[in-house]
Amino acid sequence: MHQLTTDAPDRLPHQRRVDFSGDARRVLLAAVSPKELLRTTGAVTAHIDAAVGRSPVFPAWGATRTAPP
């Protein structure tokens, strides 16, 4: 996994865009069925859509949890 060079250097870590190498992407995508990829894409899209306009407090996550809710 590597950070995309088109990102602004002043972006916060959670705002940076990353990508996988072509080989890694092929392996990862081959490990999951197309049906599961579609379901997961829908779930992530719905989560992002619901989060638009909200500003979570990222430092608070680390104080109480290891991952965001």
C-alpha cells in the first residue's frame, strides 16, 4: 500500500488517499466474490452518505477504542 502522490502534503493522516500495487490489488480482489464486493461497496457508500456533514472527533477514538464506531 502506498500514498498517492497527488495528495496535498498537509492532509491529515485519515484524509490521505492510498492505493495498492497492481499485483496486490489483483490478489485482494480475487479473494472476495463479486457479490460480496458489491454488498461491501453498497454498505461503505451508505455509511459515507450518512456521515456527510458530520465531523467526528478522531482523537477521541484512540482514547476509548482501537477503531472508529
